[in-house]
Amino acid sequence: MREEHIPFTEEEIQTDEAHKKREIEQRLLFQKELAELLNEKEILLKEINHRVKNNLQLINSLISLQLNGIEDKKSRSVLIDIQSRIKSMSLIHEFMYESGNFGSIKCKDYFERLTHYLRRAYLTGSKKIHTIISIDEHNYDVELVTYLGLAINELVSNSYKHAFQKKQTGTINIDLRNVENEYYLLTVKDDGDGIPYKIDINYITSMGLQLANTLARQLNGKLEIESSESGTTCLIHFMKI
């Protein structure tokens, strides 16, 4: 038997419309409260990041003041190395503060700014050492870039300090590429003097290379060093975290 359609009464229609109106108002109120909470969170993150950045810059300034009163070359070298490591981390916070993005940053821009700092910190006299950076324009996770920045800091500063003792000009190439799925390869190569002896990764005496090796392991990867008369190549094979 076919059921007869019973139309809604005027009162039922008004009640339904009022209910829908309340739902819309509640949804809009919830969205407004959520937007306010997200805005507060972003402001808080930006403020924390700004303070970390300023504190790291303050530490670097204090080290610079300390350097003015030290004449011993070995002591100065140690402090400059510490300063460059702090700078590699403070630059991360500078990029996050400038972009407002606290999850990822443009790796290439960061590498360029970092190597520019290292050139001024370590390259003295009339030597002209150029840096070529090959990497895509994509953003990379902040944690990953922090590890890579510290590794590049060690490898590039090592090249500036030791690779060009006999040469006045040269090139340092930095290359980061995806080789397979989540596996990446970071290459830092110079055309300097080369290392006159074979390096055993398990028995590294250089503090900088020890740190680079440790960073490679923290990235679930490994450091390899190849050297000849035409220069030195440092390779870090790692899995993207």
C-alpha cells in the first residue's frame, strides 16, 4: 500500500530552521575560537623563537668580545669554531622568524647564508675560494636542516682552514640530492691540496670530522672521505628523518 506524504507544519519548519541557525552560529563561534587559539600559538612560537635567536646572537657577541683579548692562535681557533657552530644554529631560528614557518625552511637559502658567514670567518688574505651550491628550492624539515647545517659547517670550515694552503684560488661544491626514495646524499667537495694520507673514519683525530661523522650517524647514515692531489670529497649518505 502506498504511503501518503504528510507535509511539515509551519511550526515544524520554523523549529528546524532555528535549529540549523543555532548549529551555524555554534560552528562559526567554534571556528573563531580555533582561529584565535592558533593565532595565539603562532605568536607564542614566534616569540620563543625570537628569544632563542637573540640569545644565540648574544652568545656569539660575547665570544667576539672574548676574541679581542686573546692572542694565542690555538685558543682563538677553538673559539672561532665554537662561534661558527652556534651561528649555524642561530641562522635556523633567523629563517624561521623571518618566514613565520616553524616546521621547515628553504635549505638552499640557508646553505648560502651559512657558507657566506663561513667565508668571512675563515678565509683570510687575498685567497679567492668560490662556493657552488646545488640543491632544489624545496623546503626541508627544520630538524634535518639543523643536522645538515652543522655537518656543512664542519666540512666547509675544514676546507677553508686546510685545503688551500698551497693555492690562492679554488672552489667548494655543496650538493644535496635524493638518490632513492627516502635516501639522500650530501656531498662537500673542494679542489684544494688534498689529504696526504688515507683517512680511517673509525680513527679520526680532527674534532670537526669527528663531529661530522657523529652527525651522519644521527641521520642514520655514514660519512665517507675521498682525497687525492686534485682535492677532497666528503660524502654523507643518510635517510631523511
